[in-house]
Amino acid sequence: MSDHPSMKQRADKCAAAIKRHEEVRIVSHIDADGLTAAAIMCHALDRLGIEHGVRFVKQLGKNVLDEVADTNIPTIFTDLGSGMLSDMPRGMDVVIADHHQIDQNGNIEYHLNPHLFGIDGSTELSGSGCAYLLAQALSCPGLKSGDLADLAIVGAVGDLQARKFGKLVGCNREILKQGADRGVLNYKKDLSFFGKQTREVFKLLLYSSDPYLPGLTGNEGASIGFLRKAGIDAGGERWRRWIDLSEGEQQKVVSSLVQYCISKRMSSYHVHRLVTEVYTLCREQEGTEMRDASEYSTLLNATARYGFADVGLAVCLGDRDKKLAEAHDLLKDHRKNLVEGLKLVREKGITEMNHVQYFDAGSSIRDTIVGIVAGMSLTNSRNRNMPIFAFAESDDGLKVSARGTQGLIRKGLNLADAIGACAAKVGGTGGGHNIAAGATIPRGSKDEFLELLDTAVGEQLS
Ligand code: C5P
Ligand code: C5P
Ligand code: ZN
């Protein structure tokens, strides 16, 4: 990045390490950011003629690192690795392109991470963005500045890096600009709701969760009635999509929504979230998920978080046929699971301690999506003054997901620090970002862990 010569130098150094080899392995994370990061590396390595295999993991445990060490194939970790520096295999080339908080007890030579350069890895650069910088540094034949920026932005949006300011900032923005200059990306202010490319308009309101629309969210009749009152008709047997409305119609909906939200006494924070910057992938067909960075990232999450990372990766690498059809089926299930997950949380309720709130989903919500449900629950919660922790059963113990708010970060909250330290005390491991983090802890240690967390978060916020 132009503003960060030392990070550029580090990317060059990592790239040189990769170019020494004819074969490498990529290990990446099973979410939209991890998928796009891996896809960016695949694109670049293909162009360089470097053979590569990809492996996706839920989290980077010692078991995975032992296997990596055993194969002795030079390995590029994307969207993970920085939290496990002390356990990295020695005596072989390991490159890490990650944006998670860094394990301070370890050190590694080929390590590209925004935190090393004073850049915030939770808002200014994603895992896919790091992979993009590395791919640019690899200076592959035929790869121009801005190529692959679309995938990088899908990862950043998938990690909710645009949430803090309602738009991408920092290095993410530089990548966005490079993509726009190259003609692969477009950005503009628009209604923030999910599904503008693919869903019938009333469904944007019906399923809105960020912000939640009192009286409209979850109410089909009311959502349709609202649009009609704003002067928008279905326009056919099937309702039109957002992209089918004229600009004037879109403006009518936005101003009616703003008025509605104010009349419902929604906070200005929530009203402001109605309109945010949105990102369009210009090379993708209109009316498809891939055209919109947010819809694309959800489609990818629907694959990798359910054990079908190969499907998501194929879509990122250009499959618009069989694998895309599979991804669509997975997306339907993912949506259903999120709706059911949110319902479960509403029914079971959230328990408040002194400084944290939590729910335990048992085995009713998958460990790989419980963090998304926790985040959505917090967005809509009356109590946004405490971070939320969610528990779910997983193969290797009890999965914990944590989500906070920007307001709490300003007061000193750092979920990765808190969850990492408390998990270690009960024999687990964890990490992540200040605003979103996760851990796996031994079954049976939940109560002790919660007490530790309550104290740790209390100290951070005091
Ligand atoms: O592992 P990774 O960095 O890819 O995941 C980041 C996680 O943080 C995502 O699940 C994302 O949804 C979450 N996040 C959040 N709120 C933010 C920023 C990130 O919940 N403001
Ligand atoms: O799984 P979840 O979406 O809650 O993860 C939130 C963040 O915490 C992600 O960035 C993830 O990579 C990180 N995490 C971690 N170590 C774990 C579990 C999650 O660093 N054991
Ligand atoms: Zn990430």
C-alpha cells in the first residue's frame, strides 16, 4: 500500500519466500474472508505455475500444525496463523497472511499482518486484503493492480469491516479504489438491507435485521403495505427486486423508511444504518449474489461453514455452473438455520451477568454459525452495553463465540484478549479481534470460564 511502505516491503519478502518453491500448500479459514483469501492465492499461484493444494480449517489447532509440519510442504496460512505463532512448524518455509490479533509469545519471519504496522485488522484490512497484497507482491504474469480486488472486498465485507463507519476505510479503501480504477468494483451509497440483487423488494424489509424495523421485520403484510403506501407496486405477478426499481422509486423507499424509523423513535445510530456504502462487482451478472459483495459473502459462508469450502472456492475461482447451483442449495439451508437460530435465542433468552451477557445453544446451533447468530442477536438487542458470548457444542469441546460493539471498544473492550486469556486459564484456546472473537474450551468449564470473563471484561471496561 502506498501509505505503508514497510508493509509493502514485508509483502515483498513473503512473496520472495513463496517464489522459491515449485509447490506450496495453502491453509485457510472456513468463512467468506478465508475463502476469498485462499482464492486470491490460488489465482496468483496459478499464474506463476506454482502447484498448490488448499485446506480449510475451522480453527488453527496444534493438531493441524502438527500435520502441516509432517507434510513438510511450504505452507501459506491465510486469514489465520497470527494467533498461533509460538506453535508454527520450524525448519520449513511458513508464510502467514492474516489480520487476527498476534500471539505475542512467538515470532516468525514471513509474517504479513496489519497489526504489525499499526493498522487495525478488524476494520482496515481483512484476511483477503492481506492475501491481495501478497498476490500483488508476487507480481504474477498478467496480473494488474486492482485485479482480484473484487474478491478482497468480498472478504472484507464478509468480515463486517465496513460496519464501523458504514464504508470501507484504511487499506481496504485503497484496495477498493484500485479495484474501481481497474473497473472490477463500483461503490455508492444505497439502502443497506441485504438482498438488493436477488430478493423481491418487500423481503428486504421482511428479513431486515440491521437495523431491525419494528412492525415490519417479520411481518410480510406490513412490509408490503409499507411499500404500497410509499407508492411502490409489485410491478408484476412477482415483486420486483431493488435493482429493478427506478432511482426515484428507490429514493421514495429510503425517505419513507427514514421517516418511519424516526416515528418509531429508533436511535439515530440505527436510523443512520439504513443507508451505507454498498459494493458492486462489475464483472458479475446483474441479479446474482456475486454482483453484490454482501450477498456474495453470505453465499460463501453458506458453503464453507457447513463443510463445503470446496464449493465456495470453486465459485470464487469462476464456476457459475454446477458448484454455483450447489452453493444456492446450501444458501437456502443457511438462511433457514439463521432464522431458526435467532428464534431459539429469543425463546431461550439471554442471561445477563455483571459485565457480559450470554446464551447457550447446546447442539441446536452449529458451532460454525453460532457467532453469526450471536452478532445478529446483539445488533437487535435492547442491551448493547454488554458484549455477548454464545456457547455451542462442537467436536473438540465447547465452542465460544463473542461479539461486541464499537461503543464498547471505545470503552476499552478487547474480546480477543479477554477470551484468549480466560480460555487459557481453563485449558482452552481462543483469539480473534477486539470486536469479535472465539474460543474452544473443555466441556464442563463453562461456569468457571464465564466468571473469569465477567471479571476480565469488567476490568477492561473500568
Ligand atoms: O476469522 P475472521 O477474522 O474472518 O472473522 C471475523 C468475524 O468478526 C466475522 O465473523 C465477522 O462477522 C465478525 N465481526 C463482527 N462485527 C464487526 C466486525 C467483525 O461481528 N464489526
Ligand atoms: O467462530 P467465530 O465466528 O465466533 O469467530 C470470531 C473470530 O474469532 C474469528 O475471527 C475467528 O477466526 C476467531 N477465532 C479464533 N480462535 C478460535 C475461534 C475463533 O481466533 N478458537
Ligand atoms: Zn478474517
